[in-house]
Amino acid sequence: MNKTGFIFDLDGVIVDTAKYHYLAWKNLADELGIEFTIEDNENFKGVSRRRCLEILLEMGGISVSKEQFEAWLVEKNEDYLQYILKMDENEILPDVKRILNYLKEQKIPMALGSASKNAIPILEKVSLLRYFDAIVDGNSVTKAKPDPEVFLIAAAKLGVDPLGCVVFEDAVAGIEAANSAKMLSIGIGDSEVLSESKFSFEDFTKIDIDFLNKLVLSLQERNNKG
Ligand code: G6P
Ligand code: MG
């Protein structure tokens, strides 16, 4: 069994796709006459596509048939995919590659743990798929974050005890999921919003190699004791 593993959320951690999710939800909201702001979009981070649509319809006080619901899900996703098609390596968030390269050099197994059903095409577009030893996405889970399922499956696929895993997350629900999986959570973004995380950084430019090395050592000790 590997001693340590690193798990990355996708949207908001590796790439800033939140802006494309926002544009696609906004298009649908406009069509339905629902007011939808960039602040509203915050509540959609880390939340499954299906649940996002439920929230949007609740905001507009709209109830619909199952068929209509499914049709709007498809419409939103097709719109979103138009933006994804244009993505390339320039959309990788600052210093993500520096950290991925370092962990790869150290032969530390890495997994993706995302709620998105579009995770693989996005990683392909930004040429990062090859870094990951396991991909756990919206197609492979039955319970959404804050349930720890996504991260527990990722740990099992990496062959790492959950106690030896580090999770990078930008969503409150994701931090909660990592904590309940007994993993070490690192928030990427606003430390006040991500106050439940063990550590937090504004972005990856603020994470140095010394920190990562110490983290790996402390996890190995934690794992040995566990
Ligand atoms: C991520 C994003 C959410 C998005 C979800 C599903 O968690 O932060 O905003 O709703 O993935 O994404 P999908 O690509 O499957 O619509
Ligand atoms: Mg995210």
C-alpha cells in the first residue's frame, strides 16, 4: 500500500471553469426569467449539475415535469461544453503544474476527485490527464460532496489509506467531505470561507516545496501511528 496520496478537485482548483458554469446557468436562467448573479453561482460550486438545476428552479419558484427537467439539464450542459471546447493549457490555474510536476517526480500517487461529469474531457483539453493515476468524477459516485464517497473511492483506487491522503478543494462542501473522510484538507481560495480546512492558501503560488515535503513526512508518521 502507498503511504501518501494527493487528491485534487477540478473546478476552481486546477482550472477556473466556474466562470463557464456561470455563463451557461445564466443563459438558462435568462431564458426562464430567473435572476441569477455571480454571487448565486457561489452556491453552485462543488454541487452536482442536477442539484444546481433544482436550486435554480427553486429560486424561480418553478416546478416542472421530469422530461422538462432533463431537457434543461442537457441544454445547460451543451452550452457549457461550447466554452470547454475552446479551453487549452493557458487555463490551468497558476502554479498547478509546478505542484503536479513535483509530486510526479516524487512518485506520489495522484487522483482527481470531482463532482463534474465533464472531468475527463476538461483534463484532456488542458493536457493534464496523464498526471493522474485515478479519476473519480460525477460519473462514478452516487453521493455528492459533502459526502466523503468521492474521496474514499479515490483513496482506494490509489491504494492509499484515507489517513495518508491530502485533498485540495475550493468548495466548502468539498472540505467537509475531505474532513469526514479523515483526510488532510487544504483549502484553495478564501481562508475565511474555507475555515474548516486544515490549511488554506489563496492559490498554488503560495505553496512551497518545503511545505509539501513536511506535509508528506507528517502524513507518513500519522499513517504509521494509525
Ligand atoms: C463541480 C463544479 C460545480 C458543477 C459540478 C458538476 O463540482 O464546482 O459547479 O455543478 O462540478 O459539473 P458538470 O460538469 O458535471 O456539470
Ligand atoms: Mg471545486
